[in-house]
Amino acid sequence: MDSVALLVAARTAGLQVCTDGERLIVRGPKQLAALVRQLLSHKDEILPLLELFEERAAVIEYDAGLPRADAERLAWACVLGEPAPGASEPPCISVALAHLSRSEVTDVSRV
């Protein structure tokens, strides 16, 4: 399984995956220890994805004015490539267009 598939599996299983500097922190039920070991074995690929997630969540929260929980949900969609329901644009573009008027969007690469 690649790192994106592992993060999808972890989220689906209910694991919480985050970072503390260069450490990968995984929280969840002990019966998911095998999945946790897989995540840890792909740490070098997962850390940059989590860093991108944090950056996307912050941008969405502040630029689109969304609550943090909504920003995180949409940031996961951006990072993991999960389609937004009914969206034709990539998830991050959809967020910008849904929450800002088109005239306010000057640099969608920031969103």
C-alpha cells in the first residue's frame, strides 16, 4: 500500500495520525496495531503529506473563513484526492469558489 492509501485506510479505520516535529503520532484502538506498523514503516512518505494537510487546512480556514473542522475535512480531500461531492474542479479550487465570490479569488494556487 502506498502512503496515500495508508492514510485513507487509517482515516477510515478511525486512527488519528499527526506529527510532532519529525515524529509520526498515531492514536487509536490497539486492534489496529498492524495498520499502525504499516504507517510507521512509511513515515518518510507520510510526514510530507501531513505537512501539506496542515498547510492546506490553515489556508482554507483563514482564506475561506471556514471553521477549523470544516477546513480540515476539505484539506484531507485536497491531500488525499478524495472527490468533493458534486464538484467538477479539484477539491481546493472548489473550496475557494464555494466560499468566496469569483471576484475575490485572485490566486487560487493559495487555496
